[in-house]
Amino acid sequence: MSVDPSAAPVRDPGLHSRAGNAMQRTRAAVLDGAARAVEKHGVRRTTMADIAILAGIAKGTLYNHFRTKEAVFAATVVAGIRSLTQECVTVAGDDLAESLALAADRIGSHPALRRIAQDEPAIVAALSTLGDGDAWTAARDGAGEVLTAAGATASTANVELLLRWLASFIAAPGHELERQSAALAAALGPR
């Protein structure tokens, strides 16, 4: 089994350490700093130094967690997907349409994604096309969790349909989210 060198440290359940907690806080600061750096500078112009400065850490500390800015960006995307999934799962238990509208709104209004859409159309095209990497695995898992929380069938077809709909908001923020999400929720909902 291969271990991702930029993955968060894994601890045995029940074991906590101040060092482990500090590492998690540093990692969270790095991921936040990366999103803010992309928002401020764009993808191409963002450097590891920019990320470190906006994370409030030394550049050497950043390199202890990630070797390249691409690894930082990939971890930032996966963390963002997982965070959005948790938000949507909470809402989906009450209302799938509201959960879908929340996800679409968050994606369409995310400052870093808006900057990428403005500066880097090729990156937007890549982000908007379903793939097989870690981010899409996290997205598929998250979509399945949201559908399951809403009592809908988390079939491969439903997950792919949901992800294609959400991916469209990367390139173009949505209008009439309530109507669109209600229609999709009706199509995906319990039968």
C-alpha cells in the first residue's frame, strides 16, 4: 500500500498528542492559505512562499507538509469537498433540494474558483470534467453520502448526474438555484 507523502498524519484511535494536534492545525492553515493565495494571485502566479505567508507559517514548515504547490492544491480541493459534503449531509436529511442548492451556491461563489474561472479557462475545463483522481473520488463518495442522507438512491448513475450538475457551477455560477435544485432533487429522490 502506497502512502501519499502529502496526506494528513494518521493516528491510532484514542491516541492524541499535542504535536499531532499542532500538525492538524498547521495543515488546516496551509489549506486555507492555499485557497486565499489562489484567490489573490491566481493558480499560476501563486508560489509556495505566498501559501506560507497567507498560512502564517515558515516556508520550511510548509515543505514539511507538502513538496509542491500542486500537492497543496490537490489537498485543498479534497478538504473543501469533504467539508462541503458534511454541510450538505446535515441539510440533506431535511431537504435534498436545499442541500443541492447549498452545494451549487458554495461552488458557484467560492472566491478561489471564481478567480480560476476568470484567469484559467483550461483549469476550469479540467475541473468541470469528471475524472478519476483523489478529488473526484472524494466528490463521488460525498455525493453518495448526501444522497443516502436524503433517503435517495446513491446509484452510480445518480451520483454521476449529481456531480455533472454541480460541476457546471464551477464554470458558471447558477441562476434559479431553488428551481434547478428542486427539479434535480425530484429526479434523484426516493422512489
